[in-house]
Amino acid sequence: ANSYVSFSNNGATIRSWSDTQIVAVVPSGSVTGSVKVTVNNVPSNYVTYTVPALTVNSLTPSSGPVGTSVTVAGVAFGASQGTSVLTFNGQPAASITSWSDTQIIGTVPVTAISGPVLVTVNGINSNATVNFSVPAPFVSGISPEGGLAGTQVTISGSAFQTNQRNSTVTFN
């Protein structure tokens, strides 16, 4: 307990320790900063250790309807998902197909609207500067174009989603 390694004042798990070499695991929540070794309560000099910033660099595709599979490319996502989260404008992905330190493949959730895509790892959010666009519903035509109450009308268009869920159609 009197000898330890710390990253920006966060204690590290030690894998091995010898007189000339220590193997330590960078603790979660660490940021770029100082690393020091303390032996019998005597601290060493500080050395800077760089923790890459959690960053979303790009989305492929960058727009599409609900249910679209999106590849998120970036840095410092972690080797596996664990408790980390991918969100589309605040809404968790419907599913995750794969997760690696530099790439996530996730599905746009039913509740998504256009906005930033974030990756949250250990409570730390990525940048919010890369946006995914969910197209708004568009009516291209109706058939028939008129009729009495009770007439069945076919509405054509795009971005209506595959199921109605809480969506509505209104006349006037």
C-alpha cells in the first residue's frame, strides 16, 4: 500500500513489479496528465502520459431512416462495449452489431431524430460535432384526392417508418 503507480492521481492496477520495470493498467477515467511511481511513500518524478480523447470522426452513412445500420469511426471507444453507449441525438442505438476501439456499428433507433451522434465511455462523452440526419416524413401524393368521410385514402411518400407506432395521419 506504500508503493503504487498513479495516472493523474488515479491509482493503477499493477500486473508486475520489479526493480527496473512496472507493468500497470491505465485506470478508467484517466485523462492526459502525469504518471508517477511512489515507493515507500516517496514519489518519483512525473512523466506525461497521453490518453487519446474520445472522438467520433465520421458516420457511414451520415443520413437515413430509422433502422439504418451506421458505422461510427473514431478514437478511444474501448475494445468492447461493456457499459458504454452509442446514442443518436440522445436516443440509445436500437442495437449494436460490433464494437471496437475505433469502430462501432449500430442501428438508428425508432425514436431518433436528426442530431449529434455520441459515444459515452465510463461516463465521458465524445464530441458532439458529427451529426446523423433522419429525414422528415414527406407526402408525395394521395389517392383519391378527395372524397366523403369514410373514404379509404392511400398516402404515398417517404420516411414514414416501417410501423405506425405513435405516428399519426390528420386531415385538416
